[in-house]
Amino acid sequence: MAEIQKLMAEIYLERDRRRGAERTLIWMLSEAGEVADAFLKRSDEDLRSEVADLLAWLLSFCNVVGIDLEEAILAKYGRGCPLCKSKPCRCPIR
Amino acid sequence: MAEIQKLMAEIYLERDRRRGAERTLIWMLSEAGEVADAFLKRSDEDLRSEVADLLAWLLSFCNVVGIDLEEAILAKYGRGCPLCKSKPCRCPIR
């Protein structure tokens, strides 16, 4: 994960910084919509490509705002569900 | 990344499967909105928490639909920008 975030920085950080956090976030939100679109169209190949794009834009956004995404997810989920504190999660299904 | 996807499966896969791909995707989209919300409110701590949640739901969604997210992102971005084929990316800024 940390290596993938670094790879994204190598490819995109300079451009992401020039574009700025706000427009990078809008791109990320647009990619979330494209995941939904590929899902509704039942295209497995497009869905793989769109989840990759969403992660790429999420990492670009994290790079611009200075968040280590691996650190952030492990801090919150590393010991199991942050709500019920167990693994597997025992919260009611929503 | 693969280890984090496995961790999310250990915590959530059974519940995610019972909830189903459609509702899991709706949760993921809702988390993308929460990232935007934390960004607009300029809360660094909330932003760290929300990007972690978005990744967690993206991984839950990938687990339910059977996509290996690390494999998907490396297949698309492993050799640099998929559009201009270079690293760093030389595409015009959008």
C-alpha cells in the first residue's frame, strides 16, 4: 500500500500539486461515480479498471493533502471493527 | 495492500456478502461524500478517518465482487501513466 502510494506520487504528485487538492478531490468523486456506472452496466473489465482509477485518485488526493493512507487505515481498522471492536465484526448489518 | 484487503475480508466479508454488492457500493459512495465533507470543514483528523473509511468500503466492495485491488491498480498503473505511458506523467493538467 505504501509502495503503491509512492508509485502514484512518482507518476502524478507534481501534476496533482499544480492542480490542487480541490480539483483532485473532484476527480476522485467523479471516479467513484464511474465505479457505480461500470457496476450497473455489468462490465467486469470496466469495473476492475474503475476501482483501480478510484484508488489512484484517492491516493493522489492523499498525496496532495499529506495523508499516509496505509497508516490511516491501519490506525482505524488494524485491530478489527472500530465500532464493535471485534474481528469478525459483530455490528448489526446496515 | 493485499494484506489490508485480506484484513478487511476477515473483519467484514461475511457481513458484506449478506448485505450484497449493491448496498455495499452505496455505502462506499456515501463515504466518498464524507471525505468531501471533512475536506470542506478543514478537519485534519476527520479527513484521515474518512479517507480510511473510503478505502475500507472500496475494499469491502472489491471483496464482494471478487476484485483484487492491488492487482487491478498495478495492472493499470504499474508501468506509469496509462494515458501518456510515462513516469512522471506528461499529460496536460486537467
